[in-house]
Amino acid sequence: MRRALVLGLLAALIVVFAGAARSARADATGPAIKPFVVYGVYTREQRSLLVSMGYDIGEAAWPDHVELFATQADADALAIRGYRVAPQVRTDDFPPADSKYHNYKEMVRYVKAIAAAHPSTVHLFSLGESYEGRDLIGARVSDDATDNLSEPGVFYVGQHHAREHLTVEVVLSLLKMFAESANPAVQQLVQTRQIYIVPSLNPDGAEFDLTNDSYHYWRKNRQPTNLPNVYGTDQNRNYDYKWGCCGGSSSDPHSEVYRGPSPFSTPEDSRLAEFVVAHPNITTGISYHSYADLILYPYGYTYDDIPSDMRRIDHKAFVKIGAEMSRTTGYTAQQSSDLYITDGDWNDWMYGAQHRYPFTIELSGNGFYPPDEFIKGEAKRNHAAALYVATIADCPTAVVGRNCG
């Protein structure tokens, strides 16, 4: 009875509140974003409703609740609408000075140091600059001195979302593994693949998240909107495939899932897209997020397993590859929309617009700020899956018996 009442209330809210502008969210001077718990949320449809209303509910799908990251005013407004909202008391936050995490400058130094130590196989490149002018640094790992587009490429990227600092550490660990491993299987990949690694796609937001010795649960980039003192676009809602189509993002600049005024309005996503388009050899890749213990494959914009814009053989390949990645990581593999509907995200663009074979990995951590002792184990946990994706880059559908070419 209680669940039916909640479902009925949520359905009624679709008409009244979907798309409605809400109170101002945190910006450079505004109210702080805090963690809350929203109880009585059981299904992907209920999670998708909250997203369509512009709420940032995090990435984990608990059986009976979700986590909300919002201002106190927004949490109060949601409670008034009939939701049971409670403060989330976190015990897993780490201090900004934690030496095992890398801020932007430390990350750049680390990438350059790996390249300097392995000049024959690690080659620096740049996607371009972020909105605030930071270099979107990357490293190509290959025994080719110049970029060889005749070899299969694989692309690894971290930190679409600013507060997901653990993703940077995992991607940096992949760089170190590919550069330094004595494992013959890894060395064979370096000799036969072009391995492209971008540790942080959102350095502006990441640096803002670390200001004033306090974490701010900041998600978006730091690009100004058309409203005064309101900043940021969700970089994983700004890609042009099915942009804004399906209730998986918001047109409200206050929202944590604001998709921007137009597709690729963020320089960060635009530069990444230009790089991928210029590298047709990139057949697959992983975008790292946190935290939900999930492996997600397209599509996010629809609940349909095989919509008209997906080949049946590709769906079979996604399921098979996801199952192997699940076996080595222990994460659950599923279609992206089984978490909740998203539109304009990296996964959908990579497959729908570019016909590549992407995956999003939601790391573990039980929060956005796990202690630095967590880094080493979580990074190692992801190595086998990353190696597997690089291994199948020559023909992803071969895993289900469909040869390429």
C-alpha cells in the first residue's frame, strides 16, 4: 500500500513539477550542496522522474532509496512535494591535503614524468583547453613514434564530473600499467594498439571542488551560464546524440544535470569529440565515473534494449563484453538506462553518432570522496577490464562471432 501511494504521488508530480525551475544551486558564491537520502524510490522510472525534474541523485541505485546532492532549499522543496528526505551523514570523506590524490598540477606533473621516463612508448598530446584555459592533457601509449591510425585505438577518460576524483587516480594507474608493465600481454598491446589516455576532462570543476580546504560536491564544469552567478554544464549531458531528447537532462542552468544551451557548448566535450572524430581507429573505450559498482553500455536515452538505432549484433557484443568486464571487476553490467534515463551522454554519442563500442564504468567507493587508502585496490581492480577492452579493440563484435572488415 505504501509503495503504491508513493508511485501514485510520483506519477502526479510528472505533470506539475517536471521541468519546473527550482531554487538556485551552489555556484561560486551560492548555497552549499549537501548529501541527502530520498527514501521510497524503487525503480528506474522513479529515478528517471527525479532526473527529469532536474535533481542530481548520484549514481548508485539502492533497492529503496537514492542519494540526493542538493542545496538545503532544494531538499526542503522535495520534501514538501511528498518525498521523505533526510540528511546523509558521511563518514568516508577525505581531507583535501590527502597526499595520494592528485590535484590538477600534480596530475599534469605525473603524466609528464611517466612520458619522460618512457620516451619510446609514452607520447604526450592535448585535446585542447578547458573553459578556464587548463590543458586537457593526454598520453598516447604505443611503440610508434607518431600516431599510427592504421592500428586499433582504445580511449580511456576520467572525470567528466568534477567531484569524481577517484576516476583520475584509476586512469593514471592505467597509464603507469601500460607504460611500465613487464607482462608480455600488456607489452603486446603497446606494440599493436594506439592507447589514448586522458585522466581529467573537467579540470576546472575539479579544482573548484577543492577550494577553501573543503569539498563542495561540485559536478559540472565552470562555464558561466546565461544567468548571473550560475555556473556550469554537466559534461555528460552535453554530447549531441539525442541531446535533450528524453527527460535525462535539464534545460535549467541551476540544475546539476544542466545540458547546456546547445550540444557541444562545453569546450571540453567539443575538444574530446574532435579528437575521436579525427581518430577513426578508436573502436572502443571506457569513461570512468563514481560511484555505483556498475559497467554501463548504450543506450541511456531509452529503456529499449535494441531500439531502431542499434544493431542486434552490437547489443550482443555489448552484453558479452560487459559480462567479461563484470567477471574481473565484480561490478554489475547493465544497460545505462537501467540506472536511469540520460540523454546527451558520452556512451550514447560514441555508439549512436560514431559507431564505436564504449563503456562507462562506475567505480566503487561508497561515496565521492573515499579515503586515499582506497585508491590502490580500486585501481588494480580495474586493470583486467581495461586490458580486455584494449584486446578486443581490433574487432569488438568478434566476441560474438561477427568478424570485422
